[in-house]
Amino acid sequence: MATDERQVAVITGGTRGIGAAIARALAARGVDLVLFGRHRDAEVDALLAELGTVTTVVFESGDAGDPATAERLVAAALAKFGRIDYLVPAAGGAVPGTALSISLDAWDEAFRVHVHAPFHLFRAAHAALAARGGAMLLVSSVAGLRGCPGTVAYQTVKGALPQMGRALARDHGHENIRVNTICPGIIETRFHAAMTPEARRNNLDNRIPLHRFGTSEDVASAAVELLTNPFITGETLVVDGGMSMRMV
């Protein structure tokens, strides 16, 4: 068990995209990391080697939606570092389909990974967060705030997260636990890699007032502020280049 005063973050989905960018941003601040991903491959090894030059990193893999995974992650963090300061459940992925086309299994799986997993992780880490006055950041999406075609399950589960964040922030504020939610827009990650050239052009020309897509680093800098600012809790921050605020 570590005995120094370095802070510790547990990040699921921490080996790709926005999760990895948040990991890098926290590592640059001297935060030790417990990262979780579905599996370990050469890309994960490269990230761990990169982060290992500036901080201490523990990697765990498995099923993010399994309640036992949450217990295992928290146990790994406490065994290695003796504390948890930041919790970032960022695991997830696209869930296509309308109400009539999506399978019931896919509907249930969306809730298991996007909603149940953060809930289980908070419960498992609650005592450690309360001991340090820690913070949790939920990763939602502008798709959880505005209507989009063809992704009913994804929009539903992402829409649940801001309210989960407010509920947890209200219930646990007296323990000095802060909980906030971040809602990225169109970010240059694999999640949006399948976008057609026509859709890219329409988004850049007509939908995003800043006329560019966001980067994972754009989201990570906002995420770090929500995690570290001691007087922000129960808030939902949109990082989308102004896309969701426009009327026309």
C-alpha cells in the first residue's frame, strides 16, 4: 500500500478515446491511475508505457457491466495505493437502433454498461471517496440531452446519467463527495470514425458554430476541471462547440 499523498483516479474505458485523454491529463498533474479496459493489446501496452513515464499505472480488464468488476477495481486501487480520489466511469460505446429495430438484449446491455456500471462503481468506491472528499465524473453525451435519429437506447442511457449525477451529488454532498457529468458532442474518436463525408460536411458547415469537431483533449481539460474544482457539484457541462445551444 502506498503511503504518500499522491492522488489516485480509477477510470473505466480509460484506454481509448476520451477516457485515455482524461487519464493523460490527470497523469500530467501527478495523479496515479487504475485503468480498466475490455482487453489488453499492443495499443493498451503503448498507452501504459507512455503513462508509466510520468505516473504509476495499474491496468485491469474484464466486463465493465459486471458488479464484481467494480469491487475488483476498487480493491485493486486500495491494495496498490490505499486511496481513491477520482472516479471516472467512461466505458461505453454506440448502441444503434430504433424502438422497433433494436433487440431486447441490446436494450438491456445498454443499461448494464452505461447506467448500471457507474452505479455499481460508485457503491463500491463510496467509502474510499468519502474518506478523502473525492469526486466522480459521469460521461454522458449531447445525445442524452437532445433528440437524435436511430439511437433510442443510447440516448436513453446517456440521458439517465446527468440525473444520476445530480441525485448522487445531492445525497452525498454532506460527505464532501462531488459528482458531475460531462456531455461531449462530436469528438474526433473512433466512435465517430464511421461518419460519412456528407455527414461530416453538414456537421461542420451547418451544425457546429465553431466549425470544427472537438478533440479528446478538449473534453479532458473540462473533465479535469470538474474533477478538481472543490466547489462544483451536481452540474452537467456540455462540450460540443455550441452545437446543442443553437436554434438555427
